Amino acid sequence: MEGKIEQSVPASHADNLLPHIHYSYSVGGNSYSSTLEVPDSIDPSKEYTARYLGKFPAGAKVRVYYDPEQPTHSTLEPGVGGDWMIFALGVLAVIFAILALFFSN
């Protein structure tokens, strides 16, 4: 589904340096809008914010992913952050531990 970036503004220390990216889209003749949710696992910085503002500038056409059962639930980046990151970090920790044991002998 195509949508449009309505607002893309830099963040401040007051809001933990997270960028504010607001977008709109239509499904079945109904208009919706939402704000890009940044994963909790992200450690925001000025560079992070600048990258997202460049990726989603105001006025840009974007692909919106939404739940067909609940069109109000949407995102611009499916699968970013979330539970998969915990799994990936766990796998990396196990690999590191095995390598540490292997090389310690």
C-alpha cells in the first residue's frame, strides 16, 4: 500500500533523540495516519535520527505495511526490532561462548 510522509522532524533530548515521522495512507476508501514506531532496542543518536529523516523525508511516497484485519495497525518497516533481535543476540552469545571454550584449551 502506498502512503505519504506527512511530517519528518528531528528529535530533541526531551524525547530521547527519537525522530518524529508521521505518515498517512488509505485502505478501502478510508484514510489512516500513524507515526513510525522506533524499536526499544535502538540506542538513538543524532546520526540515527539523521539517517531516518533522510530515509523518510516529508512529502515522500512510501510503502505502508498494514494488518488487513485492523488497517489502523501499520508500519513502514516490518520486522525491525522486536523479538528476533533477542534471539539473534542469544545465538551470538552462544557462538562466542563456544569459541571462547574452544580457544581456551
